Amino acid sequence: MRETVEVTGCNLPVYRYNNDGITYYEFDSRGCEPPVPMMNALRVLELIDDTSKRMVMINMQEPTGLYVKLQDYFLWEVTPLEYGDVKVVFQKK
């Protein structure tokens, strides 16, 4: 079951759900202008404090600027979506 969660500093809806013992926090930043996607991602990533949690970011393109900031702390997997959009799943190293 997916539920909306309040995340301080986010101006996009964030949803939490569980799947196979993993808690996911998901938001969709397609259609948002920078720096909105990165600012929301940084707030949600504060919740990813162990390997049993993931952040799912749906975005218009890969957030390469975010990757540079996170490469020492997080891993990510990118799934291409329709129309050039991407789904990026982040997890703690």
C-alpha cells in the first residue's frame, strides 16, 4: 500500500511503500524546473539511512549533477521510461 508522507523541505508529493522488506520513498519531478528536482531529492535522501530503504526519483533526465554529490554515499540504478524520462533508484552504500 502506498501512502503520502510529509518530508520537510519537499514541495512535491512523496509516497512511501514497502516491497520485499525494502521501504521505498518515491517522488515524480517530471515537469519541474531546476533546482526543484535536486532540492527534493536531497531532502528525501535524508530518510535513506540504511540499506533497507530506497529513494525512487522519476525525472525528465538523469540527474547527473546529483550523482556527483552522492557518489561517495549512494549507489543508483537507472531505468529508462517512455519519452526519455528516467526512473532512478538510490540506495545507501
